[in-house]
Amino acid sequence: MPREQVTEIVAEMVANVLSVAVGPGDAVAVGDTVALLESMKMEIPMLAEVAGTVRAVKVAPGDVVQEGDVLVELLVS
């Protein structure tokens, strides 16, 4: 049986969380938007770089995140 691996999607800069597009248990494909951030009046979509299942969402709309903060954890098998 393959072992599951956890991958984290992290903020690339200080930003506000505008929206979260996924929830625990959701399946995501490569390129799917998992969250939308805003920094310096620009919207920044955070995309899944691997396919997997959402294990946890660590942020909510209205949160302020710092560079490196975990937004979403994905289970990749």
C-alpha cells in the first residue's frame, strides 16, 4: 500500500486572504486554485502544484498571512 505524503501550499508573500476555494476532503488537480490572496492591490491565486486531497485548511477569508505561512495541506498518495 502506498504511503501518503503531505504537501503544503504556502504564502509567497505577506497578503490578505480574500477567499478559500477548497475544504477538507476535497480533491484537487494540478493547477486548481485553492485560495485567493491580495497584496498591494493585486490578486494572487494560490495553485495546487500536485494533485491530492485536502487534509486541512489553515486560513480563512480576512486572515493576514506572512511569507511561508501554510495555507492548505494536501495528502498526495
